[in-house]
Amino acid sequence: MARKRSRDINIPLDLTVEILKKLPAKSLARFRCVSNEWENMINKFIVIDSIVTRCLSLTKPTRDIHVISYRGSSTLRFSNYSYSFLSPQITNEEQLYNEYIFENSKGYDSYRSFQYVRGLIGFQCLDSGLFKIHNPTTRQSVTLPVTSFPPSWSYFFGYDPIKNQYKVVSISRYQPEQSCLVFTLGDPTKQWRDIHCCIGRHPPFGEAVCINGTIYYKAKTVLASFNVRSEKFNLIQDLPIDPEDLTLINYQEKLGCMCCSDLNKNDVDMLVMENAEKQEWTKITFVAMLQDLPSRVDFAGVTHPGGEIVLVHKTYYSGLASVVYYYDPKRNSRRRAEIQTTTSLFTRNPSVYVRIRAVTDHVENIMRL
């Protein structure tokens, strides 16, 4: 009697891992729900950072830009954040992917800061002082533990590429010489830790940028930095421009400080920190970048890998389409994209305002929160 052949196909583990590595990040996130065995295999062998690295190595981004829309009203007592996958070709609601991240329709809790770090989005709530992190790939959100400190503390979100760790550092805006707090995402203790801030009285303000494991932020009359891995602070003092007038961006993996030129308001000066230890700077002037643009625009960042500088409106009212400007420093040219977002589908209301934040280096991240 002939023996029946088994229909089971045994694929070697190393080959299975290589196949899984080539799948989209959202597919991997779904496959983790198949069984504990699948989840353990993906978590153990499919290095989460490799998914992010694959996105960063793309020669051409799949989409032009991603937009965070904050829509709120202190009069109507509501606030929400939405995350939109956009491109300049989008003209109607059907073509738009939009996801509400945080919505508070029964009460008003404005958001002071927005920080995007390697696929994760961090928000600080102005009224409650809480810090929230959202993963748009897995659509998971987490609120960090409550601290005993007032909401006036500033939160900065960063990533250490050496240990593959995300951390949040909290600093007092009024007493920065006090001990600071650090929270490591994924730490089993889920507790804030005290660390010593050794840079003296330099209160932080504005938004920060994380570049190659270092968080840079503005601190009174100087720039300050926080090394995510060593958890050490440092001051950057040799700066020829008042930090209050600067916008900090990631410019080709270097700290870029952008501001309007003193000589011509249509020109933009950018200081690029070439050497962090020696604090050596290079100055670049972009001629006529702001010519014929609205007066209230923000520098949003630099696209990867195209190298275009992105500008967005600081604030506008619902009922208007959001406009994004791209400046190409290589060609000294500018293009304009009028993008229909869900915020522009609402009836215009003078008491409702919208703030747009552009994500210029979006990557997929399957990290669980």
C-alpha cells in the first residue's frame, strides 16, 4: 500500500523571516494577531527598527507629506487631533485617509506640543499636563503615567538608535535647575525616573527636534541638548542669533536653525551645526524663499530624501483648504499644494481654529505601545 504524501510544507525559519521582512508594516501588525507563536516570531526575529530603516532608505517616498490637523475651540469646548495621509493630488474626501487620534468633545484640553519621532507621535496636553504617544501604523495610543508636577513642565520626545529606545524627558519651565524626569517607553516598571539637570537655570520653550539620538531644544538665550542614551544635558552657547527667533529642524541629519534674514524679510537664513562638539556652524541663505507668501507661515521641516523645505500656515479657520509650500534649495524654486483635509469639510466657524503640523519624514513602525 502506497504511503500518502504529507501535504505539510515546512519552510525553514530563516526563510520565513526573510519573507516576513519584505511585507508591509501593517501586514506584520495584523499577522501578530494570528497566534502567540506568530507574535513571538515577529517580535523576536523581525526587528522593528528594520521596518523603520527600510522606509527611510526608500529612494522615492510613497506619499508627499503627512499632516497632523488640530481642530479646537475654547468657546465650544472641544478639541481633536487627526492624522491624514496626503498627497497634492487629493481633491476629495473619498481619496483621503483620515484618522482621529485624540478627541475630546465633552471637554476642552488643548495640546501644547507635537513631536514626531520615527513613526510615533507625541502630544502634551496643556490643561492636564499629560503626555500621550500615538502609533499611526498600529493605531494604538498610550498615556504616560501621571506625575506630581504641574502642567507647566515641558516634555520632549526622543529616540536612541544605539539601544533602540524611545524616551520622554520632562523639564520644569520655571525651575529647570530642579531634577528632571525620564520615561523609557517599553520599560516594565512603567515609572518616571529622576535625573539631575546640570545646565543651570535655562528654562525650555518652544518645540524640540531629535536628531541621531540627541534632542535639541530652545532654552532662554541658548540652545540646549539632551543625549537620549546617556541622559546628559549640554548647552550650545556659540549661537550668533537669538534662539527665540529660530525654528529647529532636521536638515540632512544635522541640526538646522531657520529664521528670517535681517537684511531682507523675503530671504531665509539657516545655521547648520557641522560639528556638535566644537559647535561649528555653517550659514546658508535662501534668497526670496518667502516672497509672495502669507506672513504667518511656519518652517515645518525638510522632506526625506528629496531635501525640500516645507512651510505651512500657522493657524487657519475651518472651511479653508490647507496649503503647503515646498521650497527646493537646489533649484531655488517653490511649488504650492492645496490639500483638502477633513478640517476643511466642516462649516466655517470664526470660533473654530485649525493648526497644521507637517510630517516630512513619515515611516511605518509596528512597535506595540
